[in-house]
Amino acid sequence: MPTSPTARPTTPPTVWPARGRHVGPDAEGVLRHTLRQLKDSQVIDDFREVPDAGGDFPEQVFEARWRVPDDVTVRARLGLAPDLGGGREWTLLAEAEQPWDPAWPSPVTRFWPEYGDWDHDAATGLSLSRINPLPEDDKDARRLLRNSGHGGWCVHVVVHEAMSTDERGRLPLARWLPPSLRHRVVEHRAAPHQLRVVNWALREFDVEVPRGGAVALPGTPAPSGYDAEDFAVRAVFLDGSEPADLVAAVTRFAALPRPLPDGADDALTALREDWHLLTLEEELARERKRVAMYAEALEAMTDSRNLYREATERAHEALAAYRESAEAAPGGQQPSGTRTTSPFQQLTRTLERLKDSAKALRPAATAQGDEDTDARPAGSER
């Protein structure tokens, strides 16, 4: 089983990640319209479009907040990348106050309409809600499956048709999946004659598709506890009935602890630390925290000032004592046989203590000052 050269953090159980591609025009217009409509209908509590922060490749950011059953709050952030050709890539991370329940609505439906140009896997360009037949060319089919096997944002499922199917067998797997999985699964369909090509391409992942069956690809790195036998289905009846065994296998696979997909750590950090859509209570808590931070910084500066003042006074006293001693002793000579500490040495030691005290105080005061600077809103003055 291939492993990642560097260990990635595990996706927290409260987090729902997804990435896709919008291939049509005016993606941001679609997002604004959908979010406004969902807020008006009270499906979501609120949303906000975050002002552009600039940069070489600025992304448009949309935030939304809603509640799921049991009054659990979900916060979600969707970043829309610039159009560099082939559509606009979007990254969506949602985090709930409790571990994610697959029965909750898909966060995708809180940003995008049910159907539209957004419905494409970012890595392969394939549909997230429809069946994706494998290319007829063997090389293209092998390349596609290998690329899919390395993906980490979506669950890729390969289904082999034992025989040609009619319209009843062309129903996508997504319609039977729990709501939160319907936009994270890419379904590949292999024609009856493509079984050998499929299994040849999947050898590097140590998985195999049974004839007339299906398997969930592990991704790279594979989730902890992945065993291909546990997520392979021997027979999938493509007669229009619910493929219960396949749905159960995909649901079990999605529940495994999985490494954060490539790039998801930055998106999760932005969701947690750069959140703008605050409630009144959250704004009040943030301001209280800011006031406490200012108070700590002020206290540290006051302590530093007092220590400097005390050290300065001692230095002046030592200097005065040195001058008096120099004036009282003719020629500046000490009596023989004595080893008393001169006022000048006392002054030197006092200044050294002052320097050590300043060094000890400087990192704490600087750190407090940096926090003060970072926390102060743009345009504010001391």
C-alpha cells in the first residue's frame, strides 16, 4: 500500500472537507444568489462575502453559518480560486460543534444550487453526482484511475458492469448515499470488457474490482484501518434497486479516520482563525479577550518601567558614592591591606544587573507588543 513521505494530520471528526470545480460563467454570482436565497428562506442563519485580501492569486471567500438538528451550529468557508483556465476551483471546509453526522445536509447545498456547473471533481473534472463511464482508450482509462487513486478530497468508487445495462442500471450511486456523502463521491463505471484494464491500473494500490462488483479506492495516503477486502463488494445488481452493500461499504469507508487532504490544513486554519461572520455574543467575547490582552501588555510595560526606574536610581546612587569617595581619598589611593569594593565596581555591577533585567524583560514585552499590534484593528491608534 503506498504511503505518504510525510505524515499528515488526521481530519478532525467535526470537519467536513470538499473540493470541486465550477466550469461555467459567473461562479461568484451563483454563490451570492444562492446564499441570499437560502438566508431569505431561513435555511442558513447568515452569510458574508469576505473582502479581498490581495496577493498574486487572490481568492474570493464566502462564509456561512447554519444549524443542523439538535441545534448544532455549523460554520463553513468556501474559497473560490481565480480562473486559470478550465474553470474555477472551489475549496469548502465546514466545522460543526459536534462530530459530523452523515445524515446532516451536505454543506455544498448551503453554497451551490442543487444542480449546476459547480458539480465537478477538482482533480479529474468528473461529475460528483452522476455516473462517469471510463474512457474507451485503455491508456486514458489507466491514467484516469491512477490519478483518481491518488486523490484525497473525494471518495472514488469503481463499479464494474458484468453485462450491458439498461436505463434502470444507469442510476448513480449518489442518490442512495447519506446526504453528507452525496457530493464527496466520484462513481466510475467500467464496461464489461474493461475489467482487465481496471485491475491492471489498480495494482499499485493493492486493490481489485470483482467481476460485476465494486471497490472504494484507498487514496494516498490510505486511511488508517483500510483493508481492500472490507470495502469491496462482490456483486452489485444494476437493476434500479438500492445497492445496499455498496452504500454500506462506502459509508464505512468515509467514516474511517483520514489524513487531511493536500491543502486542507491551510483552509482549516483560515476557517478557525480568520473567521469574520461573528454573532453579537462572539464579537463581545472577542472584544473582552482583546481588552484582557491590552491590560496584560500595559501591566508588563508598567513593570518594565518601574524596574528601569529602580535600576537608574541605584546607578545614580553608586555614581554619587564613587564621586564622594574619589574626592575624599588623596591621589585616589586606598589604604594598604584592604580589599574593599570600590564605588566604581558597585556602579559596574549595578549596570550589569540593569542590563540583565532588561534582557529578561525584553522578550515578554516584545511578545506582548506583537500581540497588541496584531490584535489592533487596521486604522486604529494607541
